[in-house]
Amino acid sequence: MMLWNLFTLTLAHISPTGTAIDGFLHPLLGFDHLLAMVTVGLLSAQIGGRAIWTVPATFVTVMAGSGVLGYLNVPLPYVEYGIAISVVLLGASLLANRRVPEVVAIVLVALFSVFHGHAHGAELHNARTALDVVAYILGFMTATAGLHVIGALLGYVALRNHQGSQVLRYSGVLIAVVGVYLTMSI
């Protein structure tokens, strides 16, 4: 357990210098971020219709703005709890099996993305110029959008038959349990 915590802390909390690569790597190397972002894609596929793009687009857009707030050191309490709880609630939303209305999903992911974006931006201590900050933010936006697309594609494939749909739904239980573990590990 200690080794896993050390591993995730080491990878997610690198000391970025403000490059697009640093920004791109941050969501990929923090397990909590990675899981939440793929799950947003899974959820958008499960809801279907316009949600396939509105839910992820909301996450990415709000996350970028809150990333700026994190960079500017605007205080936001309980960021790590917000991230961990987002994993719990996203997993629970998958379990709900399409019963989450699109507008509710949009509001939830907007709230969750505030914590994720703030964490990304707060890690950017070594930026030298405004261009570094922009590059970093564009990097984490790109990685996040890619993780959403991966999740949406996995969800789309799973929804092609009843058995895959059930696997997708019950993966929500596993994701929520991981979220509870992450919450208790803080």
C-alpha cells in the first residue's frame, strides 16, 4: 500500500517547468486523474446522444479555467478529496446505467473538473513565462481530451451488446471502490 502511494505521488506530482509535455503527462501519470478522465468518457458513451461530446467538453473547458486558478494560487480547500470523491461518484454514475440525465452529468463533471484543473495548475511552480503556462495548460487539456476519447470508445464498444453493457455498468462498482480507497488514503 505504501509503495503504491509513493508511486502515484511521485508520478502525479512532478515539478513541471511549463512545457506542453509536462502538462500532457500530468493527467496520465496520476492514477486518480487518469481513472476519473477515462470514466468521464465511459459515462458520456453510456448516456449517449449529445452527452458523448457535451460531458467531456464541459470537463476540459472548466478544468482549463480552474487550472489557471490553481496556477495563480487561488485557494481551493480539499482538492485531493474532491479528486478522490469524483472517482467515487463517476463510478456510481456508471452503475446507474444511463439513468443520469445529461444535464446532471454536465453539472457533476464541471464540479469535479474544478478540483482536477486546480491540482494541475497548482503543480506549475517553475513556469518562466506566460507562454509556458499556456503550453502547460494546452498539454493537460490535450491529454484529458484524449483520455475522454479513449473512455468513450471503450464505452461505445462495450455498449454494442448486453453483456458488454453490463460489464460497463459493473465496472462502475470497481471504479467507485477505487475512489473510496483513494479517499481513505489521503
